[in-house]
Amino acid sequence: MHVDATPVSFETTIPGNLLAGLTWRNRRGQTRGPKYVVDGRLERSVSLQGFYRLTPESADELAKVVGNALRTVA
């Protein structure tokens, strides 16, 4: 099955305040943010691994950053 989506790119910088404020929700409805964010930088990616979905609010904020980056490239 094909799904239209934004291609993955590791060239887009996520502002530190946005990164620290992102939240995910698991199947049980529990939310959590990333760990190991120090001075707006992700020190370790282990807290981003697993089966979680961004909350709608975090997904909207991240979509704005990615959308702006795509407009700048085009």
C-alpha cells in the first residue's frame, strides 16, 4: 500500500525549544516527551525509539517546520 508522505530528510534543523516540547502518546494514552535534551540539543536518541505517535499538537508544530523547510528548498 502506498501512502503520500513527506520524504525523510536529515537536513532540517528542529529548533531546540520545539524539540524539548514534542510529546508522544502510546497505545494506553500515556504521553511523554523526549529525554536527554540538553540546551536544545538531543544528546541520545534512545528516548525516540519505540512505538509512539506524536500528539496532534506536536505533529502540527513539526509539520510547520518541515513545511517551511520544503518551501525554502523549492
